[in-house]
Amino acid sequence: MKMIPFSPGRLACFAVALFLSLGVIAARSNAQNPPAAAKRCVVVWSEGTADKDIYPKDINGAIAEGLASLEGWEVVMAGINDTDQGLPDSLLNRADVLIWWGHKKHDEVKNALVRKIVKRVKEDGMGFISLHSSHFAKPNKALMGTACSWGAYEGDSTILKVTVKDPDHPITKGVTDFTVAHSERYSEPYAVPEPQAVPLEGTHTLKNGGEDPSRIGLCWQTGKGRFFYFQAGHETNPIFYDKNVQTIMRNAVEWAAPDAR
């Protein structure tokens, strides 16, 4: 059999044809088996001061447990005692939503970190969810631009009835009115800007038989980011194990995410 020698030009043409053929095969393979979409990221941050008898893995552990069923989400636990107070740039910059619980260590949070969080929310659209006593947390106050104080703080309630005020709001999807044992109440007024939505309200039943109504779930648009504050949740109550509250937390994460808009 006569061998046909390859000239440099023929060899180049053969290489191009082979490259194009492999490209077509790869394109067909990708079309049949598209790459998995990158997971979104929610960071659950806590200062680590909750009662271990109530929250053995701290409050962020209980919340992360409730978020585990979210499809397409990576759930990351972080805390003030971790490196860079739990929010190094590599994590903060890829977080779609940040959930914050604090109580006794507000002043220990570094101002530089607060500025980064505010930038991520207002300029980049990261969602922010603030819980109970986090109304006095530095990021919460910086985003609201007000004192964020309640009219009163009393440990004289027994039951909190949470009422779905707006059943069409995404945060209340699958949620109906419910009650939880709840000893500490915050009383109106709440010194914050007028919320854009109040999907959840509540009534505290007091030990003396009286009642005290207040807003429980409040929503704002803060720059490019969405902000949700959930008032119930004192660290002596296992409220974050409640199935209704876990549903609210999952809904709030989905609602606050930048790609939900």
C-alpha cells in the first residue's frame, strides 16, 4: 500500500478537523449532561452565648438544622470566635444571605466587619436576616440607620400567638397562625424606618392575664438588599426548633436571596 506523506499544511488541516470534531462531541455531551448549577450560600452567624441546655449546638446550629432541607443551598455556620469573627472575605463575598443572632457581644463585633456587611447588602444585594435581640447588633443598626430600640423589654409573658397578617407574602408561604411558649416580650414602638411589609404580627399573653400586641416579622428594601427582622426568639426558648419558625426561616432565606427578585 502506498503511503501518502503529510505535508505541514495537510497536518494542520487534520489537526483543525480533529479539534472541531472533539468540540462537537463535547458540546453534545454537555447538552445531554449539563453541569450542575452552583449552590447559593446562606451563612448563619451567632455570638455563641445561648443556653447550651436549650441550644446544644447554639442558635445558629438550630437554624442551620431547619435550613438543611433547602434545595440548591449551602448552609454555613459561623460565629464570633471563628477566624475573622466568622466572616472572612472569602465567605462573606459569596454569601447570598446572612442570618444574624446576637445578644451580649454586640460591641465586640469589629466596625470594619460591619462596614463590609453593609456594603454587601446595600451595594451587592446580599440578603440580611436579623433575629430577636439582634435588633441592637451593629449591622442591624447600621442598615436601619436608627436606634432600633423597643418601647419595653419584659420577661412577663407566657405564650406568644403569631398571626399571619399577609398570607400572600413569600415569607408566610405554608405558615398558619401558631403559638409558642415565650417568656420575654418586646413592646411597641420599634424605632426603625417604616417597614415595606409586615407579614407577621403577634400577641403576647401576660402572666397577669393581659395581652400585648407587637409586630413579629418586618421587611425592608435596604439599597439593593432585602432585610427581614424576626422579633420572636429569646435564647431561653427553643423557638428555632419549632416547625413553623423553621418554615419562616426557610422562606425568608429564599425571599432575601438576590436572585429571588
